Amino acid sequence: MSFFLRAVAAPLAALSLLANAALPAAPAPKRKPAAQPAAPAVTVDTRPWLFERSDIPPDPEWHFGKLSTGLRYAVRKNGVPPGQVAVRVRIDAGSLNERDSEQGYAHLIEHLSFRGSKYVPDGEAKRVWQRFGATFGSDSNAQTTATQTVYKLDLPGATQESLDESLKIFAGMMAEPAITERGLAAERPAVLAEQREAPGPQVRWSDAMRGLFFAHQPLADRSPIGNVKTLMAATPASIKAFHDLWYRPARTVVIISGDIDPDVAAKLVVKNFGGWHGKGADPADPDFGKPDPSAPETATIVEPALPPIVAMATLRPWIARDDTIIFNQKRFIDFLAVRVINRRLETRARAGGSFLQATMSLDDMSRSANGTFTNILPLGDDWHAALKDVRAVIADAMATPPTQGEIEREYAEFDAAMRNDVGTARVEAGAKQADDMVGALDIRETVAGPQTSYDILKQAHDKGMFTPASILESTKRIFTGVTRALVNTRTADGATPAAVAAALKEDVSGLVGARKAQGSVDFSRLPKLGKPGKVDTREHVGDPGIEKIVFKNGVRMLLYANASETGRVYLRVRFGRGYTTLPAKTPTPAWAGDMALVPGGIGKLDQGDLDALTNGRRIGMDLDITDDAFVFNAMTTPGDYADNLLLMAEKLAYPRWDPAPVMRARAAMLAGYPGLDSSPDGILSRDLERRIRHGDVRWGTPAKTEVEALTPQSFRAFWQPILAKGPIEVDVFGDVKPDEAIAAVARTFGALKPRKPDDAPAVPVGFPAHVDKPVVLTHGGPETQAAAVIAWPTAGGAAGHAEMRRLDILASVFADRLFDRLRSVAGASYSPSAQSQWPLGMSTGGRIIALGQVQPDKVDLFFKLSREIAAELVAKPVDTDELRRTVVPTLQFLARASSGNQFWLIQSSGGAYDPARIEAIQTMVDDLASITPATLQATAAKYLRPDKDWTLAVVPRKAGEAPPVAGK
């Protein structure tokens, strides 16, 4: 059983209709009419095939069928989001089905299938689905793993006709993809580009780990991407032979979850896939092997770009077991055992132990092994001390049972998560249900409904299965098997396989010492806030029913009480003024806030106390920094949101300044620095945001010297005044009663003392001057990797919402053309992109930016194509079909997103102080539907000016060349 800890809002349901009315009719696509599939002469067995060997009650929402050809389907009705139908076509074949000479074929077929197939001309599938409102890459995509290939479509505004057409396309892709010389010549470079653009150090680490853990098994050297030798040697004939062997009905499952009658969906599956028959006899499943005790136990690698890492595995043979109730209940025991150890490891890391982080997990890895995996990030370079301390925690757990209190604490987290899944089941997205089904099929398990999963957990608890003895037995068992350990070091410091093997055999018994029990904590231990605040004004400020409340102390609130997402409440607390008033030239420790501010505690309670206080409840607090505010975020429940608000208010009023999280944040940041120089992507993630803002230190990765200078004192000196001054806006959106929500804010933020104003002037954001030649940065990674960036300045501010949306569409058209020319035609980049970034909280800082990772000799091509596209958009209006293929998916996305409360929260947040944000919601449809080829051309002429663009190239560093200084 796969279980996943997991009145309608006025949706923009008519968006696509309005857009269609506003845009001229699209010309019919120029292609040959496709023959309809012949009516299949097949029979269908509608028994729930997924549950044939299980006593778990089948989820009645899923409708199953098995065709006489062997193809299976699972379909269900789901209206989240309204109008969308999620389709998944799963082929039970991945890279482990390849022979040595076929490495990469499964993934290559995925590319070729999307390019063209029986019913779709070359390159047309993307456009067909765009006309249906689907965005390529997010709504339509595919993925190849070691054990499966999955084709995905989230079809918006679905009708029976559009689903029928989509399933016909998929059926053609599965049965007869266009495996031709032309297609191969176009897609092979794209696959090689995908391989080339992968981060080298991480790939080498992953390869080394697979090679050690799964030695003498196919998984050891079967990456889905393949290798250059086999990809270059591939021919249409050899690829087709692999396709014909593994692509067949008996290895295919069609999964549909969406806003459509299940019977209709099932009939469409039969109609479109029923005539497909495999070629030749069905092949036997390949043997994935089992862990080999005679293989090497340890290995080391030297990757300077990665921090020291220790990866351990205890491996057992993977066995396909009947997915029964008792099997799952015993697995719950294993998961609780892992949670107990993980909490102990996190407690040691917080206290300043020898490791920054250490986590354990259980996994059935690609049906090649059932494993217990432990990953350790040492503090500094001392991997040996970190390994020793983690092994000591594990040894202690294997020697002495946990207390019943520890078990109940972890059980409460499980119980709360699964109760929440039950409570929110009616708003679970269809795409998630389809993906969960894919995941279950891959590991040969069932999918139970949330209530059934929760009942199985409760029955185990009621039977007394979660005891110190059972957890101890489980701990011993999950650490029994073939042991493997891999260590990475930055330099060859004596970490040899023999040294690691010796470290694994060291006696660590008794090193942990006495276990520290977490004391009992309740909300009475929190500092006291003032008396509940009084409401000054309350008014309706905009559709879909958003209210604005102002309290006597100046705190403002946006409230959207809506039960469309049963059991979910979204909280957002905006305080201060964010990046707007931070200095542009003087570095600050703002970067450390996310890692150290929230874990610092409240009053006299540290993070461990707060964890105990909120145990078994859906209460959280994440910190973000936006253009014009610092923000606490949480997704909680109707029963928990009031206490969640209390903790957020307490954090502002009574922060605890624990030095340990600050020093942990400092160490974590320093550990990642070498990796930032190892690839173009690393250089861009480190430097681009700062450089594109003309050296503004508020953005980008801080210089290493800035991080090294961080102390608990400097952290507190920066953050303490920020918590104490400036405006506060509290946003409560979701399943709440209006008066109760207002009272909850009155008791918390309304009870705070009036805030000191933050009258500092807004600091404008710059944009670098035009350069005739690109700014050049260098990286220390592979000589085949480079990146190119081109950007044009725009503006910002919510009042310019119509301009913002025109720029969004302009950037989407730009991105689509760049993708077609740079990837589909030239094969020079796997994932070139372009987007408009328009800050709502500032009047400056906006830009259109395009980026591509390419080979060094293709950098100039990127700039050439980008400037050609910009010039074309200025010189000539886009045609009607291209505009529709851009606007309609955008409107469909908004129509789907608007069915959820989080969408309205994101759109309106900040509106208590900036009414233009509320106004922008009301004009969303008109802003987009009013875009015409002429207005888009005028927008391009205004911004895509050749005298304003700024360019940057990241190229391989020459031997002996000094690396650039981070943060400059």
C-alpha cells in the first residue's frame, strides 16, 4: 500500500472562454488529417487488478480495467482543479531493461515519442496540446527512471473531445513513435546536451554510490541518461528494436484522474489503445540481481566541489511481497524506528555535534534492494568523527529500546499527518492521485484511500504493535544486511577504502551517554502577550470575498474565509519592509534568517521545546524575504491555525537568540561554497542575481568573507530591530469562520504593542549598463559546459499589472521560440528558458531574462538567436495561432490555480497596504484577454531594445587562471 503523508472559491473558470472570445479565431493547423483508430475488438475485465493479491479494501473511487491485449487502466473522477484531467501512461521499462549496447535507449525513445508519432507530424505534439491549453514542460512531459518510463499530461479545460484526441496521440506515441533518421538527428544532440548540462560533481558522486551499493547488479552502471558511446552508436533500427521489445500492452498502464466521468474515460482508453498489439512474444522481466556480500564494502572519492559526505547503506534483497494489511502495519513499525533515530540525530546536530545533518531512510531502490540509507554531512572536514557519532546513535538504538514516550511522540506525528490526509481528501489534486498510482505500480504495491490507510495505522496502534520491544526488534532488523559506505573528501587526506572500513568496525558502544529526555511543554510556558486588540475597521476589498480588517494597534489583516479546501488554512505574516530598505552596498546577515531565526526559539523555549509543544499538530513557520516584506508562512488546519498565529506573534515579540542555529547556518553556508565554482549553473546561482542588479548586495550569494564574519551577536544586532518595527499584515485564507479568525488575530497580533514605524527611504534597484561584449565569468568545471544570459530592464510595482502581464506573454513567446531554435533545431541546449520578472513591491528591478546552458562554442549562437528573436518580435506581430498557444495555456493555468485558496493568498498578499494588488486581481482576465499581436509588438519595441540589453557568459576557466571572487 502506498500511503503519502498528504462553497468553491470564485474560480476564473471562464478565463479560456473569455480569451477565445477576445482573440481572433486560430487558423486550422496545416497537417494531414489523421486516420481514426479502428474500433478495437477487445474484451475488458473490470475487476480491481491492483488488489488481486491484497486484503486491503480497494478504493471505490478508482475504476480498473484490463484489456484482453494485456493493457490495464485505472481511472477516477476528481474535480481538483475543476476542468483538469491528469493522464499518465506508464511503460514498465526503464534503463534496467537495456543491454550494455542500449544504454540510454529508454530515455531516447521518450524524446523521440514526444517529437512525432503515428498521428502527429514531427514537432507538432507540443503545439496540439498548447492549443488545448497545456504548457509544454509543466503540463506535458515525460520521465525515464531505472524501472519505468512515464508520459504525463495535465489537460486543462478538458472535454471528451480533447481527452479523446490526447489519448489518440498517446496511443500513437506508444505504438508507433517516429523513430527516424531525421528525428534521431534532432533529438540525440538534445539528449547529449541534457547529459552535458548535468552537474558533474553530483553525477560522479551518484555514479560512485550506485557502483558501490549495487556492485554486480545492473543498477550499478545503468543511469537513465545513458552514455555518449551508446547514444552516438544508436540507429533508428536499434532503437526500434528496443521499442518493439518493451513497448507493448502487457507492460502499459493508462491512468486518468480528473474532472470526467470514469466510464467515459475508460471507454476512451479502450477506443484508442484497444487496437494496439505487441510485436512478438512478451519478454520476461529482467533479473535486477541482489546485493552481493562478496563485493567491496567501502569506497572513497575526491570531489573538491562537494562538501565531505558519508553515505551508508544496509542492503537486503528486494522481494515482491503481497501488499497486505499486516505487511503495512509492520512497515509502520519500521518507519517509527527510523523516526526515533532521526530525531535523536537532529537533536545532536542542533546542539553543535560533529555533523551538520544526518538522516536515515528506508527505500526499495529500483526493485534492486531493500535498503536502510544513512547520509551524513560532517561539520568541517572530519568525516571520521561524524561517522563515529552517527554510528554511536544507531548502536545505542540497537542496544536499548526507546521509551514509550518517544514512540508516542513519533506516532503522534504519523497520526496527525494521516488524519490531515483524511480531512483534506476531497481537495486532493487529480495529478497527485495519478502520480501516486504510478509510484505504487513501480514498487508493486496498492493505493489505498486516506481513510483506509489511517484505519490500518489506528488498528496497529490499538493492537499494541508500537512498543519499545517491537521498535527495538525493527531497529536491529533494518540494520541487518550487506553494509556499504562511501566517503567524499575535498582532498586526498588519507580517506581510503581501508580507512573507512576500519571506521565501520570501531566499537562505538556507550559513546552516546545518557539519553536526554524532552521535558513536558505546554502553551502556558510561552511569554504573555497583551490584551486582545480591538477592531478599528472591517471592509470588503475585492472579489472573491476578501476582507480587510484594521486593528487599533495598526496591524492589518486580509481574510478570505472559504471552505473549498476542506481542512486547510494558509497563513502569511508580512512584517517590516523586506529588501526595500536594506542597504544596497553594505552586506547584512539577512541571508542567515531562514536557517537561524525560526530555529532560535521563543522566550525561554528552544526549538526542541517548540517541537514538543507542536507535536502531532499541523503548525509551522517558514521565513522568506520578499521585495517589500519579511514573511512568515504556514499551511495549517482549522484546529491549529489559532495557535500557529500565536507562535508567529510570539516570535516577533519575544524572540530567543540561541547561538547554535546561527553557527549551524554559518557552517552550512560555508560547506556549499566550493560547489558554486564547479559549473556554470553554480556560478549563475552565486553571482547572477547580484550582477544583474548592478552589484546590489541585497541579492545573490554573500561573499565567503561575509559568511565567515557572522557571529551570534551580529545576527541578533541585525534581526532584532527588524522584528520590532515596521508594518504588520496578517493574511488568513482558507477553511475558517470569519469572526473566529478575526478573534484569533486579535488575541495574537492585535495584542502586540504598536509598532515603531520604519520610515527609511526605499533603496532603488539598479540594472547594469549595456555592454557590447558579454561580461565573462569562469567556472572550474568541465570544459564542455558554458552558459549564456541576456536581459533587458523593465520596471515593477503592482500598479503596472497590465504591463506586467503583457511582459509575461512576451517572455513566453520568446521562450517558445528560443526552445524551438536552440534545442529542437540546433540541439545546442537542453532547457533554454526566458521569463519576465516584475517585482510587485518595487517600482524598479524588473527584467526580461533568457538563459541557456550550452557548449562553449555555442555561446555566440545563443546570443545570435536571442537577438534575432528580439528583433523579430519588435519588427513583426506574432501570428494569431502563436498568440493563442501562449495566452490560452496561461489563462487555463490561472483558471485551475484559482480554485485554490493559496492562489488568492499569493495574488493579494500585501494588499492591506497596497490596494493596487487587490485591483490587479480584478483585472486579471481583461489584462490577458486584451493582449493582441499589436500590443505585444508595442511591448517588445518598448523593452527589447538592442541598446539596453545586458549579456553575461560563463565559460570554462583556463589552466592557471584565477577564479572569480564570490559575491563581487
